[in-house]
Amino acid sequence: MATLIRWSVVPMLAYGLAEGLSRSLNLLALPLMTRLFSTQEFGRIALITSLIGFVGLLANCGLGNAAHRYYFDRNATSATRASTISTGFWSLSALSLLCVAVAVALTAGAVFLGEWVGGDLLWPVIIGLAAVIPIQLLQYGQDVLRLYSAHWQYFFIAVLKTLTAYAIGLSLVYWFDAGLQGYFTGLLFGYLALVPWAIAAIRRDLTFRLERADAKRLLVYGYPFVIAGFAQWLTSSIDLWVLGLLRDPEEVGIYSLSLKLAAIVTLCTSAFGLAWSPLILRLHAEHPDYRRIAGLMLTRLATVLFLFAAAVAALVPHLFDWFIPAEYGRPSVLVAILSLSVAVAGTAQITILGMVFEKRSDLIAKMAWFVAVFSVISCTGLVAWQGLIGAAISNLLVSIMLTAGYLLLTQKIHAIEVSRQDIVKLVGLGGLAALLTVGMAQTASSIEWAIAKAAFLLFMFMLVWRRGYFSNPLTQSGAN
């Protein structure tokens, strides 16, 4: 195990830093964006970004996953690997152009018919859709760099694409009053500027040939990822679209800002995922006590995430007072609920293990679609009833259903060692976290409250530490 950890330190460091810095840049840009855009414009950015994600999902067609699958095929040669990479690249280019062209035509038609969006949104939507092409090509290049173990090239591209997009977009908005057009122009040219670097980095396997047989093989393998990905997109985006349809457009902007602030919790979940995935797969293959290790890790991860969500909820009132204009209100409770939702969703990295061990991707897809249907129903009803808070509660219920459903399936087909007592502890801890997050989010933003909340969180941290919730499960299980 020590060898595995040493071998994976560099990629974990590179990918972890890339993820952390990219998300940090997104968070650091929020105060400036809230000053440059009204709540209505902020909401429109969220909806157009969601649309970009949907078109990108169709264009991608799982080709990055397919390239990973066949590049290290047992019978692969240097020639077949080059063909796989080249065919995937040119197939992705063609699909991206096709999907963007269709999406732009549909958008122009909707504007012409006076439906869906107004004429003032036509160019922002078109420019945003055009950005799908460099976004997908750059993502494919990064996927191939992971195959090459070019960790630091991956790191620089990941960070620079975010930094460049914000630098161009927000400069256009600030200096030239370009509005939404300027923001999405930054997205387009920020990513486009780094595409030559990605192409140069994978040039050793890039040719001008597109093998039809390879294209068919890659697409057949990849298209199921689109089906599962659509369910995930629906789950993550439905609250924005329902708010846009049923409520005031400004509420979409407030909710989108709250989602971005709650995403602070994903700094913890992403870092854990990068380290956990290769480790547990190796343990599954080599260590007899991997089930117990997974069960111990579930309780520890949930503890860390719930405490982190409570810390975010404690911090949010101060963030609003210091950085966010009064126009956006003070939806601290909204952010608290969404932070808890992100924390609950993060535990799915462990509760999903049974399907991973048994290679039952079909069950993962079925659960994703079941939860997606539930999210549409619950979000529609709760938004109509409670507005923004209803959307956040729906988001939390969806996260609970997803991770609980995964755990039930895992315990049925390939159980990890989680006792009923552990489950009761997790439920109790989640309930306590809910009270803490919502309670601390409603406090005043004075320095006295800040000191009190910091002291309380430190006390909670020390309490769970003394109870052994931060002990190393590998040591407890004799792994080394």
C-alpha cells in the first residue's frame, strides 16, 4: 500500500491542485461578477451555462471515456493507440460542430418565433453555444494527457483556461460594457486560446485519418455515458429551469449565486475523490479487509463533510456582508441547505462502491434516472410552494435519495461493513449538521458571532477527533 501511495502522490497533487485552484478562481470571481451583473443577468448566465453543458454532453458522446477504455486495451499497439486518439479527436470535432449548428439554428428559430428567449439573449446564447467546441476539444486533450501521465500539463491547462476565460470576459464587461455577450466571449476565446496547446501535447498520436471502424467502436462504447449523463444533468439543473419558469427571473440569479457559494464544500469532496478512487480499487484487489475499510471511511468522510458544511454556513453571512451587493439579498439559509446537500451527495463516492466492485453500471444508470425523475417532480412541487427554499430542500432530498439508494444497492449486491449502529450515527450526525448549518446561517454577521461560531466549530472538531472519527481506517484494518 505504501508503494501505491508513493506512486500516486504526483498525480494526486497535480489533479488536486488543478481542481482546487480552478474552483477557487470561480469563487474569487463571484464578488466581481455580482457587481458587474444584476440578479437577472446572473440568473441568465446560469441558464445559458446549463444549456452549454447539455449541448456539450451530446457532443462529447462519451468519447473521452471510450478513448481511455481502448487506449490500454490488452491487444493495443502504438498504431492502434494513435488511431484511437485521432479517431476520437476528429469524431468529437465533427459532433461538436453538428450539435452546435443544430442548437444555434433552434435558438435562432425560437427567437424568430418569439418563444423561449428574447432577442437580447440571441447573441449571448449563440456565443455560449460556440464555446462548446473549444470546451470539448480542450477536455478531450486533458483526458488524453491523463493517459500520458502528463500531470503538470493537465494542471496548467486546467488552471489557465479558467483564468483566461475570466480575464477576457470580465475585462470586456468592465471596460467595454459588453454585458452577457462579453462574458460568453471570454468563455469562447479563453478556451480557444488553449486548444493549440492541447493539440500540441497530444500530437504524437494525432493524425489526419479517421478510421470508420474505430469511430463506430468508440461511439458504441461512449453513447451510454450520454444517457447516464443526461440524467445527472437533469438532476443538477432542474432547479434552475423550474425557478426560471415558475418564479421571478431574479430568483434564478440569487439561487445560482447560492449554489456557487455552497460549492465551497466540493473542494473537500473533489480532493477526496481523486485520492480515494485508485486506493479503494487497489484495496479491493489486494486487501482482505477492504469492506471494513470502506465502512470506516464512510463514517469519517460524512463527519468531515458535515463539519465542513457547517463551517461554510457559519462563514456565509460574513461573505455576504463583506463581498456581495445588497441587491442579491442575504439568502444565508438557502446557502446552508445547499451546502448540506453537497455534503450528503459527497458520500455517494463510497455508497456507490457495490456497483463499482460488481461492474454494475446499469444499476448506477437506473438509479440516476430514478433520482432524476424524482428531482423533476419534487422540485416542481416545492418551488411552486416555497420558492427558493423549496428548490434548496428539493436539492437536499435528491442528494439523500441518491446516496441512500446507492447504499441500499451496495449492501444488496456487494456489501461494505456498515452496521445499523453506524447508520443511526450517520443519520443523527446528518440531523445535527442540518440544525447547525441552518442555525448558524441565521446568526448576525458581527465579530462577536464570528468568534462564537469559530469556537463552537473548533469544539465540535475536537469532540469528533477524540471519538476517533479522524483516525486512519487503513491503520485500524492493518493495511500498509
